[in-house]
Amino acid sequence: MEEEVVNALKKCAVGFGTSEVVEEFGVQDGELVLVKKKVTKRDIPPDIKAVKMLMEESDCGGLSDEQLEEERQKLLKLLNETE
């Protein structure tokens, strides 16, 4: 259970995309028939509170601003290489 919570927290910390499906049904000849279907896609931006919680749990909490910036640059470089 704890691993699921940490994974969800990480997902919130980096942001994610999601879609929502809304379906409307009507009755036709005694049967339910799909009348309308709407799919909405949206991006959820990163959550700063989730980032702070993760940093408090990791060793990053004791890093200086310069060390954090250096780590940020490393992570951005890794992200750019994987894309």
C-alpha cells in the first residue's frame, strides 16, 4: 500500500495527462442505446506540494540551493536525452 501512495505522489509531482469519458444513453425500442459520447483530454500540471513532500522524504531536503539546481540540471538533461 505504501508503494502505491509513493507512486501516486510521484505522478502528482511530475504532472500527468488524463481523459474523461461521458456517455449519454437513451431508450430506443425498449433497449438502451448510446446517444452521445464525449471524451475530454487534459493535462494535470505538476503539484509543488507533492514535490516538497517527496523532497522531505528523500535526502534532497538537506541540499543547498546550488546543489538542488545542479541536480535539476542533471535531471533535465536526462529527460531531454530520453525524448
